[in-house]
Amino acid sequence: MKGISHHLAEKRKYLISIYIWYNLSNNKRQKLYQLSSLCLEATILEFFHQPGFLGTHANRFADITLMLMVLAAALFTIGFVLARKKQFMAHRVAQTTAAALNAIVVLWAMMLPFYKEIIQDFMGERPAYFYSVTSIHASIGLTAFVFGLFVTLRGNGLVPKKLKFKNYKPYMRVAYALYLAATLIGVLVYLVWYVFIPNPPVYV
């Protein structure tokens, strides 16, 4: 009986909350939406701004970005090995997953920090190698992103006929080499930003 009573009490609370919600004016409802969005955004930012788990000066967001970047490189390597073993369907799945993950990392986690810390120089002047290593990584990473995305779309038959090519291997090898180079330099960028310099950036 206690269990049934508790269930009925919870259901009553739920129905009351629904009633209150539907009786709010549109203006109050909009303000409640805005307040909820701000609270959610603050919670997410607070989570990502906590100290990272790799033991450097980086926060969680930077450490998660590094792990995702390494994971994408590992998936590209798996896809490359599968292609050499002529397991082309598994190769396509691995490469497509890696390219999608890399695109998320680049668009979501790398462009804004580059703009703030390199172009705007948000936190003030830093050693010259901070800018040079990051700029080299950005150049190679952008090339790998664009070229690799094209090769992935070609592998899935999603490019116009004029852009299609029959000999897939050279393009795949170049894309793979670019991704690996971008990943290795990306690890160096992480070390420069959060280990070598005295005033590390605030990531995110």
C-alpha cells in the first residue's frame, strides 16, 4: 500500500506541474525557457572548466578534445589496415566514423580557440613557438579536414561525377598521412599550450 500511495503522490505532483505549466502566460513560459537554457549552459561550462584528467594545466574540455583527436587517428589507422586486407565494407565504416568524429572536433573544439588565442591573442603575448606550432597544426589540420572529407564523400559515392576518380588508393594514403601529421602536431600543440608555457590558455 505504501508503494501505491507513493506512486499516486508522485503522479499527483506531475499532474500539478503540468497544470501550472499550461496555465503560464506565453511571456512567463518564454522566460522560464531562457532561464532553463542559461542554467544548462552554465552547468555544461562548469563541467568542462574543471581541471583535466591528464595531469597538465588543461581543463576537461582540452583533455577530452585531445582524446577524441587520438581516437579519430586510431580509427583512421584501423580503416587503413582494413583496406590493405581488402575488407572494404569495414574500411568504409571505420573511415566514415573517423572523418565524422574529426569534423566534430575541428568545427566544435578547435576553430574558436585558434581564433581567440592566435588571431585575437586574447591572453596577451606568448613565446613565438606557441604561435608557430599552432599555426602549422591549423594549416595541416585544415588541409586534412577538407581533403579527407572529400575522400570520405567519394568513398561513399556522394560527390558529383566530375569529381569521382577510379584509383582510390593514392588519395586515401595522402588523406591518411595528413590526418596522422595533424594528430602528431596536435599532441605537440597540447604540450605547448598546457605544459611548456607559463600562462596556459583557458580552453572553451
